[in-house]
Amino acid sequence: MNYANKRFAVTGGAGFIGSHMVDALAARGARVTVVDDFSTGFQEFVSKHENVTLVRGDLLDPEVPKRAFEGHDFVFHFAANADVRDGLKHPRKDVEQNTLVTHNVLEACRAHGIKDFGFSSTGALYGDTAVLPTPEDAPFPIQTSLYGASKVACEGLITAYAFGYGFRVYIYRFVSMLGPRYTHGHVADFYRQLRAHPDHLDVLGDGNQQKSYLHVTDCISAMLTVVEKSKMPNDVHIYNLGHTEWISVKESVGVICKELGISPKLNFAGGDRGWVGDAPKILLDTKRLRALGWTDTRSVADSVRDTLRFLKENAYALR
Amino acid sequence: MNYANKRFAVTGGAGFIGSHMVDALAARGARVTVVDDFSTGFQEFVSKHENVTLVRGDLLDPEVPKRAFEGHDFVFHFAANADVRDGLKHPRKDVEQNTLVTHNVLEACRAHGIKDFGFSSTGALYGDTAVLPTPEDAPFPIQTSLYGASKVACEGLITAYAFGYGFRVYIYRFVSMLGPRYTHGHVADFYRQLRAHPDHLDVLGDGNQQKSYLHVTDCISAMLTVVEKSKMPNDVHIYNLGHTEWISVKESVGVICKELGISPKLNFAGGDRGWVGDAPKILLDTKRLRALGWTDTRSVADSVRDTLRFLKENAYALR
């Protein structure tokens, strides 16, 4: 792909993964429009590259993407409510911020004849699958969280647009990502706690939850590899993104404490999962992605350390 | 189940399948509230049984189900946009009428502490599956229609409510149903045409599309069998509803023409499917349902004839 010829719009381009995508596209010579409402994004994350333009706006208003996307060739849609844990406290949020916003974004693409569409989906939509590692064509999953339910709703809309309107769609089912600019999840939670009280740490679940994590730079290289190389029927490109390794919460705590040079007392809340709808074990089968020649370059422990270092050096990110 | 002790609300209770459910529940002694906006329902279908009350209203307004469900024990949610074929003409309709309405209905249940929730889903959400007959745990399907996409979105919401809020949910993945009060689909289309011009019939696709159909009385008996007998983990009861037989469009045309005593010239539009997103072959695996002791009682050809007879005797239904 000749990036220098193309105009990309990146929704959520001031967020964790979106901002890394903006950097990668601009570095390849593309012109990029960031669309973000800064509800969870950071001004500090927005690229200052001369090819990058910023549009502020809430995508729940259909006119916002319609105005922002004019003249673009490709949309990467990252903007979403990514707060999995508190979904049950505000059950309309995932419906609005994920399902409805994605529909608005698709409609804006259709209005402007934009056919290339990349979407950040999630391994959470495999629910409590019994198949580990989980491939893309795992048995039809039962959704256990409102977040997973909203992402499966988005995927359905996106592939229906591929079949119905000729979109070329790139759907990435992410494990949790780690690395610079990651301001949520267990590393940030633990670091916040340990800054306040280095002598003890409260851990959700029993600490044996096993998760796979990928470094955000490996995530971006995987996403662009798919765009450049994937061949799939009907231009529906669905790929798991993840690491072959996984790490238990306890092991991750060990990496963090070693890096901080502390030995807190660990208080486990108990139970096999962190919260309702949390999958106690996540490991995605990434053979489809690796067959394109992509490989991860960082260990999970290295990604945990890299996230922690970013947080230590950028106090604003924990505000 | 002691139906006489229970109050049911049936959304879409003036529609094809919903109205049959209302009749069946009232006949078992239950008190039933029909909630319908008559956008596709018929006043003529609404039960005149003394146990049945009618509430008119559009469920896209969250206050409508909230008012209608007060004091109820069980909600059967049938109300939906069931116009699969024209989804691409108005891509917001499935999002609103199916996904958002279902969320409003779930929230109204939650507001009133109603935990029992039945939902009319569809075999269309298996998309272009390669597995025939298709079981409930078929490989994770790719949605090919906006209708299928909206129903998979609804299922996700419903099961997330089961995990998050303790709902007992009954999800029925229907093949197309036939029988009295069916006013859409190929039987009604063909009958409308043949009434206007008995000498020729335009048929979508090449006539070789194979579909399975179930009689609506068998559908209702299956739904109630599931409520009465199903045992599934987490009270998430997902069942395919269908016939073991299937019938080609050509064979169905034969049944209809014989019943009408005519021999029209057949004009096939060609192609392997009726419209974009139409699955050319639908046959659901119903072993899970049949293991509960349920069986179908009518052949597919018999169901086609029964639908046709209803349409011949009730001209209002083709208005």
C-alpha cells in the first residue's frame, strides 16, 4: 500500500491504541485526521506531525463523522467505551458508545463512498469459550458482558456492510494491549494503588486468572500487515491479535513489584474472575495472523514493564 | 409451569407468531398483556380472550415497555422489524426496531424485576454457514444481513443480562414460520402475484434455494416446551426451532399452484439467492430441542397449504 497517496481518519485517535496508529500512518507518509471527543483520550497523545489534523466531536451525533470523513479513503474506528468492568452500572453506555457510534461511523463512510474500514474488536466476544487458544471460527459464543455484546453487534453491522454495500472490512479481535499510553487495566490499577500504599495491594479474583497481552507496537504492525497482505472471501478480514504467551495476574504482580523494588502484602478478593463477565482465561489462536508473516517482538513481561515505565514517567496519564 | 398464576407481556402480540403465543398462553389460563404498535400487526389477530389486555405503543420509546410491564412475571419479546429483504434500503431500521427496542424491553424488565425473558431470534444469524443442518454451537458466523446483525446484537444483550442481572433467558432461533396469519414471505408474495396474473409468476433467485419451514402451532409448542423443560447452564436457553425437512422454492411453487388449480409460466430472476444477505440454504439442527420430547406435527408442504388457505379466506391480511 502506498500510504502517501491516502487519507485516513482515525476515530479515537487521541486514545491508547488509536494514537499509536496515527503515529504509524503519519510516519508512512499518510495524511491522517484524528476524530476524538477526549472523553478518555489525551491531548498529549495526539500526534504533532504536520500530516495530522484533529477534529473534536462526539460520534454519537451522526453529523460529526459525516463532516470529518469527507475526502478520506480509509477509516480506522477505535473510538469506543472500553470500560468492560463497569458495564453493568450503566447498561446503555455500550449500546450507545459502541453499537450506535459504530453505525454512525459506517453510515458516514457510506455517505462518502469510503470502502476501507478497520475496526478494533475484542477477544472478549468469545465469552467463556471452552476452546483455548481460541480461533476466529470458535463455536458460536455466548456473550457474558455488555462490552462483548456491543462488540459482536458492531462486527455484525460491519460485515453486513461488507456484504450489502461492498465495504472491505478489517476486524481485529484484540487481547488486552499494553505499552506506552495505556492508562487503564491492571498495570495502571496496581501502580495507582502501590503509589498510594506501597505496603499492600488489592487484587481482583484469586490471582490465577491467565491473560495474554500484546505490546501496542506489535498490535499496530499486525493491523497494518493485515491491511497489506490479507486475502479473505468477500473482503471480510477477521483476525485475532495476541501473543502466544500468557501470564497470570500473580506473575504480572511479580514483574511490577520487582520493577518498583517493593514487596507489598497481596490481598486477593477471591473467586475465579475479576468481575461478572470477565473471562478468567484469555488466549487467542493467532495462526491466521502469523500465516501473513507477522510475529510479536516483545514478551508479555516486557510489555508489563514498558507500561509501568510509561506511567512512572507521565503522571498526567493517571489523572 | 402453572400458567394461571402468571402475568405475561407479549410484545408484537398482534403480529404473526406473537398473536399465536398470546392465544396459547390465554388458553392455559395465563393473564396476558399484548404490546404492539400495529406497524405490521393486525387488530384482527389480537385475542378477544377475557384474560388478554392490549397496550398500544412504540417500544422505541423506553417509557412504553416500562409502563406496560408493571406487575408482570414473564416477557416474550416478538416485536421486531422482520423485513429481511429490504434491510439495505433503510440501514437504521434494524438497529432501532431490533437492537434498541430489545434494549428498551430488557431495561423495562430490569426496572420491574422481571427475570423470565423469551426472545424470537433467527436462523439468519448463522449467515452463509457451511454446516448444514446448523447446530446452536456452529462455528462463529459472519453476519451477511443487517437483520441477522441486529438479531445477534439482541442475543448478546440478552445473554449479558442473564450473566449480569440474573435473567433466565429463552432464545429461539427460528427458521421461517408458516401457517395462519403469516402475511409476508414467499407464500404471500406468490399468492399476491397469482391473484393479479394467474398466467405467470416471478420468482427471486433460480428456484433452487432450499429452506426449512415450521408450522406456527409447532413453533408455539416448541417455545413452551423449552420454558417448561429446558435445563441449560446459567439459565441461558438457546434453541434452534425448525423442521427436519426442507423444501425448494420450486417445490413450494408446485404446492401453491396445485392448491390454486393453476399452471403459471415461471420467470426466474436467476442467481443462487433471493437477495443480498439471503442464505440460499437454511436447515437448522434441532436435536437439542427434540431431546426435550418435542416433535413437529405438520409437513412443510402442509404448512405451505395452510398459509395459502388462510390468505385466501382473509383478504384483509394482504392489504
